[in-house]
Amino acid sequence: MRHFQTNLVQHAAPFYRAMTDEQCQQIHFASLEVLQRTGIVIDYPPALELLQRAGCAVDGNRVRIPTGRVEWALRSAPSYILVYDRHGRPSMPIGGRISVCGTGSDCLNVLDHRTGEKRPSTLQDVVDGARMGEALPNVDFLMSMFLPNDVPAAKEVKQMEAMLLHSTKPICFVTYEWEGTAENIEMAEIAMGGAQAHRINPTTIIYINVTSAFRHNAGSLRKLMYCAEKHVPAVYVPDVQRGLTCPITFAGAMACMNAGQLVGLVLSQLVSEGAPIILNTAMPTTLDMKTMTTPYLMMSNGNFLELNHYYHLPAFNYGGASDSKVLDEQAILEVTFTLYTAMLSGGNMVHDMGYLESGLTGSLELLTICDEVVSLIKSATQPIVIDEETLALELIHEHALSGDFLGTEHTLSHVREDWHPRLIDLQNFTAWMAKGGTTLRERARARVVEILAEEPQSVLPAEVEARIKAVADKAMSNAAPD
């Protein structure tokens, strides 16, 4: 028996910090000044009334929020959110520097793996995306991936139905206005066995887009307050665009973006203290003044995450997306870089895997490649375990001079611990050619075909499926065509 140091500090895993605590504090103080001095516009009377009762200065629809109320909300909101799968099992921890990865939502087009051509996306693409997300082991949560152009009304409800019926994994859903929000949550509650069961073991997260950091629209505020009451985790995203709706400098833009999301934080906690909320890393949108596009590569990095760690609040951030129009070398480079920086920076919910064309087109082949990239990053950033078992000094003493470790029980018990790829090829040239000499994209395409060729499996009991479909059908019949 060997004796190891009891006071040894081990390096757990690599990570990256773009800001110091002092810099985070500067952004925080600047955001507080913006909220208390400049204020924001609230376009929803129930939110105005709630803020006024909480001691905020209300002048028409302009609201100034005192510093003390913001800092109370920062103490009130949970720093850790546990999301469950459809079986009620703990599935996705959100907090600290834990990274979970998922798809994105609402791509208008799909890069069809069958033809290699771009086309408008359909409801079947949403189904296929859900099935792929269910099958890929490093996809932790689902978003719809595609906007079903063939659905005339209640698109967000049909997206939710497709995800609930074809995957057991947590879902982050989007509704474009208020319509569809209550129905989507009702369907999730049915899948989990009722409203109380879903409140205790949430399986869904709502993503809320807001007009801007300085103008909070009625639909977004209604969704936020409704979900806070039900304790449905919410991602609150009030956007600003550098040089257009906020200063072009990153510090000023971050202060504005952060002020906007702190409004959502305060409101959620005023509705229900302890309501789960996920912030969007104070990351402003960057408009490329040369191309007038909003490139994902300029947004998808870890420079904005540190403020969430400073607050000890969960972060929603980008990774696995590309501005390339096709699945080429640029796409592979960008998804790898954005996933690596997001995970190395401790991003919690890393979303948009499989995006091309700055979020306009989705690719199931690229999603499959992203799954492989996440697997590799996880392996590369795992801490090295140093203990009596892994040092194996007795084994070295016994076998080193003979050079025979292959037949030992120690080798047998640890040989599968190394990373083993599903798509990346590690063979020599002769063996690679003997198996077809395929490219990475060809192997990804074959994996997509293999998964989608399997018979779809029911993930919910038939009676639960029927109740979910009834909610979606009612929403379709009540909604006006888009």
C-alpha cells in the first residue's frame, strides 16, 4: 500500500477566462447605472405594475430600476438548474462551468443530406432533427432546428409536438409571440404526468427573444412572467447591435446587453422568488459593416461568459455554428473553434450545433460532425487521474524489464478509457482505402442515413401521445394562417 499526499492540489481541467472579477464588476456597475439613471421601456402593463410596487420609478412606460432591487434579484435566482428527461431522470445540469450542448431553432432552410442541395425546411425536417438529436450521444438538449414552411399556422406548437413525440431529451423551445406558449408548456406537462410533476422535474426551457435591451415588448414579458409563475426555466435575450442600438465598443455594448437581461432577472424574481432563469452572457450582436450580416463566428466565443460566472448564474451561449453556406472546410473549422471556446470558457447551454449560413440553414450532417467534435473536446479536457491504480508502480516493477504489459489485467481493465472516434478516421492509408476511402462528410452522411432508416420508436405511452396531439390540433384549428 503506497501513501499519497493528502494536501495535493490537482489541476482538474483546463479552462479559459477572458475577464477578471474586477472587470466583471466594472460591467456590473455600469449596467446598474444604466438601469437606475437611463432606464428602460416596458410595454406590458402587468410588468409595469409589478415593478412599481417593487419600488422602481415608473414614468409612463419608462422604468428606472434601483440598484438594491437588482442585487436582491441576483441573490434570489438559482445558480444551478437541473433539467430532466421525459422519464423523469436528472439529465441536464445547468450551472458552474458545466457545458451541455444542443441544436438551434428555426432554420428557414435545410442542406438536404440526400441531395446535397439547399431547400426550404418542412415539418418532416423537424422530426428528423429530433430523431437525430435523440440518437447522438453528445447532443444533450433539443431545439427545433428547422422552421416548418409547410405548416400554415401554429408552427411553434407543431415543432413542440414533433420534439416531444420523437425524443426523450430536454427541450428548449421558441414561440414567436405569446401565442403557442401556454400550449407548448401544457404539452410538456402532459408528457411529464401533470403540471406539478413538470414544475418539480422540468423537462423544457423557453427561449425568449426581446425587442432590445432598452425596449421590452409585451409578448416577451408575458411569456417571462407566465413561465416564472410556473417555474419553467427561461432564457431571456434582449438584443443590442454594436454601433446601431448601443455603443460599438465591446465594454459599452456589454453594459447595455447586461442591463437588458437584468430586467428579465428582476421581473422573474418579483413574480416568483427563486424562479429559474438563464442569462445570455451579455453578448451583443455584431453587425459586419462590410457585408451587413451578423456572422456567428464573431459572436460564438467565450469572451462574454465570465460575467455569468461572476454572477453565479447559468449561461446560454453559442457553439457549433458556421457562417459557411455549404458543409466545407470553413464549416468544420468554425464549428470546432466555437464549440471549443464555448466549452473551455465554461458555457452552460451551448446551442446552435448544425447551423450554416449564419443560422439560415441547418444540416443534419454538420450536427453529426458536431457530436463528434464535442466528444473529442470532452476527452481532451478531462483531468488526468493520478492515484495508486493509475501510477501502477507494482505493475511496472513486475513487467517493465520484460516489456510485457499487453496481457495484464490492468491493461484489459483500462484499454477502453481512451477516446475512440465514430467519424474521424485513424487508420493508415491502405486500411482507409480498403474500407472505401471515404471523407468525413461521407461518413457523417452515412450515419444520418443509418439513424433515420431505423423504425421510429414511440417515446411516450399511446394515451399521452394522443393528449399531446389533441393540444396541437386545437392550436392549429384556432390559429390564423401565417
